[in-house]
Amino acid sequence: MSTTHSYLTDGHLRLRDQAQEFGREEIGPRVSRMEAQGTHTDRELPRLMGERGWCGVIIGAEYGGMGLDHVSKSILIAEASYASGAAGGILQASHIPTTAILYLGSEEQKRLWLPQIARGLWATIAVTEPDSGSHVLGMDGTARRRGGGWVINARKCFIGNSGIAGLHVVVVRTGKPGDPRSLSAFLVEADRAGIEVSQPDLIGMHGFTCGIVSLADVRVPDSHLLGEVGDGLAAAYTASVVCGRPNLAATALGLHRRVMDETLAFLRQRRRKTGKRHRETQQLSDHPVVKYRLGEMTSRLMAAERLAFDAVNLLDQGRACDTELVQSKLFNNQAAGETLRDASSLHGGYATRVDHPITRLLRDIQHVGAPAGPDDVQRHRLTEKALGVDRRQWSEEFLRRTYSLAAAA
Ligand SMILES: Cc1cc2nc3c(=O)[nH]c(=O)nc-3n(C[C@H](O)[C@H](O)[C@H](O)COP(=O)(O)OP(=O)(O)OC[C@H]3O[C@@H](n4cnc5c(N)ncnc54)[C@H](O)[C@@H]3O)c2cc1C
């Protein structure tokens, strides 16, 4: 089930059809094998998505990308997530470092990295550290000037696509703690000496790596500084607000739609004997209580879809929209979680079977809450908005510096 929006062009709808076909034919058949393998680095799905140019959906044609808008990006992420949470996770994580490069990269850096990403080089954004978590300014990892370059020491955790990355956008401390300009961002090739990647077991999204990237005395030249010294917080927040939040809203939306479809299919094939002599049967979906619950679920899904696309549509119109981006992620994660709880009830005992699609979706949704700011952080931002606290608009700054994006033609 998916709703219509007045701003979806024929190109958007065609892109959605193509993504759905890819999901059915290429992603779907791989899901049970990926699930059975548990936490692992899947290389096949990233290769297939990379070959289609999906890493470069918001990269301009002048850098070899598809040159499409944020609505198109959300369509691809939602459809990949519908087919497999891991596929959605892999795809969404790749656009966040791309956004940092689009925002802060010099022309030379863009010419070097964006065409490679558009052809299927996977990148990460490496911000989170074990002790500081979502308090980005509290990080300990450092970059110190040495000779004509920098030496980076940091331990980054929960880094999406860590197992397949060719490039890391690493944010570390270059100044005194507490100063908002005390962080800087660096472009670090994954094969530089001193980088180690490890992967703890994760509850869901099997095939998507989200591991630890350790950097021990990693040397990079000056040309690898992204933006200016002190732009690290802007790199992290812009990428997170403008790209991470809508990407996770789209991931949650894809999972949410899948939950709905799995539940409807389950209820339709499950029949109850009715009538005085039990000669008739009724679909479970015809039961009034079940119908009521399905109505609630449908209403929630429609609202979630509207919020996910309205927020990115504002971005495509060049309008500052931090609050809408925050709300789209919070609502989509919460709504998908509630629908999963309803779906679990409707699946009865089957919701306890590890091999049932609904339990895979329950595990996968756990991966949507924390990245790009946990729900409580989003609530905190919305409360500030309600109280009239004036905050820097990351989307406004991003839009001022980047080119405008085209709708799918
Ligand atoms: C699947 C996945 C992918 C990820 N991908 C990346 C990635 O690619 N790159 C990257 O750098 N990081 C990534 N992360 C890390 C993610 O950004 C962090 O998990 C997140 O910032 C929260 O940090 P934390 O887990 O240390 O929790 P903490 O910051 O310790 O927060 C724990 C809890 O404390 C509360 N809390 C903390 N701070 C506040 C606040 N300011 N206001 C209100 N409540 C608060 C909230 O309830 C929060 O859930 C990923 C995480 C996951 C699970």
C-alpha cells in the first residue's frame, strides 16, 4: 500500500516501479540466506545497488551521479527497506557522507570522490564514539597537525557500512573541548595504515555492517580536510539532519509498509470456522476487532508516509525544514514500532517464530531508532521549537551552499 502525493512526478513513480521490481527480483530472493547468516558483511547487495547508480542518486550529473532530488532518494530507500531492512540500511547510510561532501567539499574533493561514489564506492560517516554517543561535541578522538598533514586517533562505533567502505568521513577533535568549532572532518581512505574495522553481533538487519572503526596514528595530508578546520560539527549535524533523519524516516516507512502487507496476507489466508455448525469460514481480517485494528494501522501508515515525503519535498523546494525532518524521523520510527506491536498481536503465536517475516521486521526496526539521533533527542528538538528556542537551521545552511536537485524526469 502506498499513498499519492501531488508533487510526485511521473519520473518519481517510474523510479518507484523500478525500485519495486529490483526489490522483488534481486533483493527478495536473498533475504532468507542473509537472515540465516546473522551479522555479516554482505557484498552482493551493495554491488547490485552500486551498479544501478543508487549511491549517486543525489550526486549531480556533472559528477557522474543520477542528479535527482531528495524525494527520489527517499523513494529508493523506502523500496529497498521494504524488500530488506539490511538493503535499506546499506543504501541510507551511504548518502550521509555524500551529503557532507556535497556540503563542505572543495571542487577538487568533489571531482575526486563523488564520481567514485556514484559508481558504487561505499562511504561512511564516522562520528559516534563509545563514551560520548549522541553528544557529538563530547568526543575524544583527535586529529593533530604533523608535518604537512594530520595524524588521527579515534575509536568510532556503530558506523554504518563499516565493513564495505572504501572511504570514511571522520569527524574528530582539533580544538579545545566545549568550543562548537573544536571539531573537524577528514576524508580518510579505508586502506590507510592504522585503520581497523571490527563487527560485534547485531540483533537485526543481517548483511548490513554497523561496526567499530579504530584509527591509530592514521596520517592524512592537508588536502583531506573537509571544509575548514572547525567545520566538523557542521559536517556531522548537516549530514545528520538533512540526510540522516529523512533517510531513517524512509527506512522506517519501508519496514512499516512491509509489516502491513505481511499482516494483511497472513490475516487473509487464516480462516475461522463460523456458523452454528461450523460449516462456513471467515477470514480473520473480517473479524470486527481485527478490522478496527487494521484501520488504525492503515491510518498510521498513511500519516507516516505523508510526513516522510512532505519533509524531503520541502528540502527539494529549497525551504529550511529542520523541524519537519526531525518530526518525519520521530513519527516514522514510532509509528512503525506501534504497527509492529499491533502486527505481533495479530500474528498470535507465529510472532514468536524466529523464521517468520514479522520477527525479522521486529528485529530490523531496532536499528532505526538510534542513528541520526535517538527519539528522545528528536523530542528535545521539537520541544525547543515549541518553546520558541532559536536554533541554527542546518537545512538552510546546506541549501545555501549546495546546488538545487532535480526531480526524476
Ligand atoms: C543501526 C545504527 C547505525 C548507525 N550509524 C551510524 C553512522 O553511520 N555513523 C555514526 O557516527 N554513528 C552511527 N550510529 C550511532 C548513533 O548515531 C548513536 O547510536 C546515537 O547518536 C546515540 O548514541 P548512543 O547510542 O551512544 O546513545 P546515547 O547518546 O548514550 O543516548 C542514550 C539515550 O539517552 C537519552 N539521551 C541522550 N542524549 C539526550 C539528549 N540530548 N536529549 C534527550 N535524551 C537524550 C536518550 O534516551 C538516548 O536514547 C548508528 C547507530 C545504529 C544503531
